[in-house]
Amino acid sequence: MVNTTLIFAIILGLIPSFAWLIFFLREDAHPEPKKMIIKVFLAGALISLLTAIFQIYFQKILNVFNFVQYTVVSFLILATIEEAFKFLAAYASAGGSKYFDEPMDAMIYMVTASLGFAAAENIFVVLDAIFNNGAAIQGIFGIIVFRFVGATLLHALSSSIVGYFWAKGIILVVHRPQFIIYGLLMASLLHGIFNYLILLFNAALIYPTVFLIIIALFVFWDFEKLKSGRK
């Protein structure tokens, strides 16, 4: 029973990430090798565990200082931790690869790592819903649909922004670290704002959704700029 539930959770958790990965990979005019996509995806999934540990310790620090848990500041710091670790996963698994041979690859590998990260999150969310909350099948599918258009897409979009500034640093050659830091800060800000909107409006999901659509428009504009060779 446990094995069946685990397989069920893994499959459901992977579906949103695979769907968005297929979608984003179509933006790459020179597709990356499948082995690299798998490698970076798994790196993103694995680093999600390390990220969770850091976030748990960070939350304990907040509690020691009696810091209110659900505030804009806490959301921003937690988002920054996630964005930094997703970048680390992409950089460590693909940054020095011979297949990383054009600026566009920065966005592609960042998206891939982020979707691996999101897949691991989705799996844990499904398992938690089953074992701790006793959610029914309909409820679990509802969670996955919500995460497909919410958290999973958010991870891909925010990491795309980091990837764009990483690519921009490569194109301009100079000041690469500054570009990456700027991308991480912008991605963390958008990530934190989205999470806060979810908490603030709760049932009124139209506001977080519109926010994601606006981010998506800028992200695909960034993809087009890189494909056309514009800086």
C-alpha cells in the first residue's frame, strides 16, 4: 500500500514539471542533450532537500527572535533561499559543461533545475496530503492542478529571470557575478510577492494568477531577445 501510494505521489508530482518542461524546451532553437536535461532536472530535485533544511533552520531563528512568521520579509528571505539553491543546482550541474555553449542555455538549464525542484516539492505535498491530511483522490488532483498553474509555473518563471541575467552577463562578458546577483534579487522579489499574494487573498486566486501572467510576458520577451541576439 505504501509503495503504491509513493508511486502515485511521484507520478502526480512529476506531471506538472514535465508538462512545463516540454513547453519551455520548445523555446530552445538548439536543443540540449537529453542526458543534460535529466542531470540538471535531478540536481534541482535533490537540492530541494538541502533547501528545506536551510529553511527549517531559518524559521527556527525567526522563532527565537519572536519574528512574525508570515510577513513580506520572511517570504522574501525564504524565496531568496530557494532561488539561490536553484541557481546553485543549475550552475553545479551544467555551468562547466561543454554543452553550455550559448547564452540561451542559461535560461534553459535554470528552468530545468527549477522544475526538478518543483517536482520534488509537488511529491512531498501530495504525500503530506495523503498521509497527514487524509485527502481524497479529488482533493489530491485539485492540489496538483493548483500547483501546475501556481507554484510549479512560478519556479520556472522566477528561475528564467535568473537565467536571463546569467545569459546577459555572458553576452556582455564583464561583471557576470553582478548580473547573476541582480537576477537572483529580482527573482526572489517576484517569488516572495507571489507567495504573499497567495496568503493575502487565499480564495481569490485571480490576483496571484494575473501576477504570474504578467511575469510570463516578460520572461517570454527575454527568451525572444536572446534568440534574436539582442542584449
